[in-house]
Amino acid sequence: MFRIPDFRLIKTKKKNRSSLEIVRDMLSVATERSRKTRILYDAHLNYLLLEKYLKILLENELLKTVDDSFYLVTWKGKNFLQNYEEHVERCKRIGEEIKDAHKEKLALKNMCFNNEPKSKQNAREKMALV
């Protein structure tokens, strides 16, 4: 039987990107003059999505056409990229804070209920996760 070697040719299934992630990917490609096909391939889009988002980005002046066949990010698009990156970093920090708060909560519960039988502790922790 023929077997494909694992050279990362088979991609694992990823969650669908949000519209903001698609915009970020398209604008990132267009930081240098890019044709439609380059944006299509590098942003991992199909033709219909490319057309839909190009229209939106052009209308909102995040992207502009250059020489009728190239696209380039505008200052407004660069501002979007910077703000989006800051948003992602802030979300990561908040996520870490939530994880730390959950650990602190579990430590407090252990202080209060460490004399209970393990079955009650496990049930209590399961209820806390809900």
C-alpha cells in the first residue's frame, strides 16, 4: 500500500478563521505590492472570498489599487494591522489572567475542603468548571 511520508503535506484541520483574521491575512500580504493571485494563495482564500473581501477592503480604504493590477495596504490598513495585533496580545494576557485566577480559586478550595473525601472534592471541582 502506498503511504505518504510525513513532510507536513497533510495539514491538520484548523478552526475556521474569523472575518478579522481573514482581513489581517490579506492586508499582511498586501504590505508589499501584490496581485490578486498572490493575495489569494498567501491568505489561503478561494476566489469568491477573495472577491468579497477585496470589495470590502477597497470600499473601506484599507487597501488601494496601484497600476490597475496591484494592491497595496493603505495607512488606514496599517493602522488596522497594528490595532489588531494589540487586540490579540491583550486577549492573550486576559486569557492568562483567567487561568491564574482559576488556579487561585482551586488553591482556595483546597484550603477549605482538603479534609473532605476525594470523591466530594472531585465533584465540587467539576461543578466549579461548569
